[in-house]
Amino acid sequence: MLTSKLPNVGTTIFTTMSQLAADTGALNLSQGFPDFDGPEALREALTRHVMAGRNQYAPMAGLPALREQVAAKVAGLYGRQVDVASEVTITPGATQAIFCAIQAVVRPGDEVIVFDPCYDSYEPSVQLAGGTCIHQQLS
């Protein structure tokens, strides 16, 4: 039998809010999944790229062309030049990015200040890294 390393993690806020929206017929803004098809041009582009064989995993840090565009956006918005090779990483989503950042810097025994209310992935990520969350309520 497997034993969870995070036995106290319950249902996420996304699951709770999605179920509540479904139960009440409310518009679900909690996860960002639309109830309509994506733009036709995007779906056609996806089809073209898959049919051209571009359907493999991207490099771990992200496609270089996308990383270059992110660096250009940062430069345009903030006037900051970033090194595409060492300062730009693409992740599939924010939760994975947060998890990776926490795993990279939090060590066993570290205390991490978390401002409440907070995103529900922070504490489990800190715990898996061996750290402890110190909660600070925002007023």
C-alpha cells in the first residue's frame, strides 16, 4: 500500500470551486477552462504543426524561439535585458513553475513565509522540499 508524503492535502480550491459552479449553474472563473472552442486559426495552426511532425517534447527549458520572445517582451515592458540561455525558462503552467522554483531553493529545515490567503500549492511544495511554512495573515 502506498502512503502519501502529503497526507493532509485535501481537495484543492479549483476542484471545490469548479464543483460549486457546476452545482449552482454559475460561470466558472476558477480554472480558466472555456466552455467554447478555441479560435479557428489557432486550431488550424495546431493541426498544421502536428501534421508536420512537430509533436515531440520541447527542450526542458522551452523552445529557444519562445524564450527569445519572452526575453524581448521583458526588454520591451521593463527595459531589462535577460539572458535567454540562463534566465528564461518556459513551463506548462504557473503551478509547475512555482513547484520547480520552490524545489530549487527550499532546503530541508528551511522556514518559508507564506502570506494568507495563499495559493494552495505553496504549502505542499514547501513540505515536499523539507521546509516548513510560516503563515502570515494579510489584513
